[in-house]
Amino acid sequence: MTLRVLVDVTAIPQDRGGVGRYLDGVLPPLAALAVDLVLVAQPHDVEGFARRMPSAEVIAAPAAIARRPVRLAWEQTGLPRLAKACRADVLHSPHYTMPVLAGRPVVVTVHDATFFTDPQVHSAVKGRFFRAATRLAGRRAAVLIAPSRATRSEVVREARVDPAKICVAWHGVDTSVFRPPAEDDRARVAASLGLEGRRYLAFLGTIEPRKNVPELIRGWVAAVADTPDPPALVLAGGRGWDDEVDAAVAAVPPGLTVVRPGYVPLDDLPGLLGGAEVVAYPSLGEGFGLPVLEAMACGATVLTTDRLALPEVGGDAVAYCGTDSASIAAQLSRLLADAGERRRLAGLARERAAQFTWERAAEIHLDAYRAAAANGPTGPV
């Protein structure tokens, strides 16, 4: 029997972050499997999904749900009605929240548990909201999907969810996009950053407290301030709510360069990541760590932390540091001084990144849908 699955993709922002990248990666190979896929999307996303997945049915949600409070209300009322109208066997809610009365088995993706373990790195409102959403999903969903073993363990402990109810589906990486860049791509991106002919370090991610960007800035300053031709620091990604970043940038000594390009288009990411001397991602904790995997696939030398899921991604193919500026500085200095070590890690990174595929993630999602359908609205896997 072919399952008919409705996936609610209305929570994706137009500027694709981690959740958007996850759905853009896993849905096309999922549509190629033995599943009848229906997507409900914001109107601005309908054409793109229909083009990438011609075998899937794509439905436009009401335009009013562009406002978040309206979307959350629609999720509780309009989404169950839509699931019934399209005769879905399973509903997949891929971003923590779900309708309380869905009328059919629900699969929920829970991306990380730092709302429980590190509440200080989130706003108070956001933390309360996502803790409640995760607990609700743990009680009401038929199956949860987590992107790492670390996230599953944290959700089990903090939200008291039966571990048998949680599937682990590592994210993948699209190596047709994220690959070592040609020299022309490196030069084009460097020129767009105002760094033509210059070395630089790169960070990619939303500028929020969890990403530990102020400590990265201070660590970079300590590592390069007294070196000839110090590499610049590129802080790429959407602005979040980290109030300390501006002060850390303002304290950077004269003669050092910080570039803040904001959101970087997908086509430019290989040139940005693969062109960096080091991609630094000293996060306080990740549910998966997709920027690390994408940098690895681009042949970058990556420096990250050993917090939560990051070692699952990096393995022995990346360098690790602590979360304080002194540890970051020490490891940056070591890597910048050793071109051979950078080449060694870059080669290992490409090999390891090839093990993470969206096709495998899609197969695990299909297993989760089948388990949900077999066990009913709130049955265990």
C-alpha cells in the first residue's frame, strides 16, 4: 500500500536557513520513493516546490498565514481540515509544532533540544514556546524524527519522551551544490566581499547567542593581530538577536578586517566556504550542524566544538576547540600555521561528508511514516 503523506512546509522562511535547507534536501528524494507526497506551502514557495518535485502535489496555503500568529492558528484548524480533504494517511509537521487534534497519525521533526539544555541562548518567549511544543509533540505525535543521536538523547531526557518513539535521520548534503569550488568561483565570491586577493576565515550561520560569535571574534583577534598579512573574518548569515556581536566587532583593533555580508545566496556558499583558510563554527551546541557538513563537502578546513551533535558530523575530519576565546585562538593559530594539516583535514572532510546523503535521510523518513500509519495517532514506533 502506498502511503499518502501531507507535509506542512509553511514554516519555511523565504531566506532558507537550517529548516528550509533540511526540507529542500529531504523532500525531492522522498518524492522519488514509494510515497504519495502532498505539500502545503506558502504561496511564494508553491512554484519552486512544484518545479523541483513534479511527482508531488503542491497546495497553496492561505496568504494570511505569512503572519506567524495566523499560521499557528491555521495549523490547529485549517491544517487538519486540509489533511482530511486530501485523504492523507499521515501528516508530517517538520518544525516542532503540530495540530493537537489532527485526526490522523502525525510525525514531527524536532531539530534540537537546546531550548531545554541551554535556555540562556534563546529568548525567553522562544524558549517557552518550543519547550511546550516539544513536550506536546512527545505526547501526541505518533513518531518524532531527530537529526542526530545527541538530539534524541536530549529530547528523551529533557522532555521525557519514550526513546522508541524517536527515529534518527542525519541530514544529508547536496554535493552537486556543495563541492570544492573552482578558482573562478573563489575569486568571484572574494571580490563580492571586498577581499579580492586576501585570505579570510569564514563563519556561516544565524548570528544568535548559541553560535558563540563574540568569542569567535575575540579568538580571531588574539590569533591574528600580531601576524603579517592577517586574514579577514567573514561573518555570514542572517542577523539574529545577539546583542554582544556589535560590541565585539567595535572592539576589533585597527588593521583587522571584519566583513558582515548578511544572508549569502546558495550559489555563493561553495566559493565562500571552500575559499576560506578555515571555516570556524564554535557553537555552544547544535541539533545537527548543517553548516559544518556543508563546509566539509566544499573541502574546507573546519574548526568547531565537541558539543552535542557536532562530533557526529565532524568525526575525525575536523579540528575541535573549546567555546572560550583562548581555546579558539589557540586552535586557529595552530591551523593557520600548518598548511599541511589544513590540507589533511580538508581531504578527510570531503570523504566524511560523502557519507551523509539526503537519499538515506529520505528512506528513514519513509520508515517513520510507515511506523506512524501502522501504530495509529499516538502509538509508539
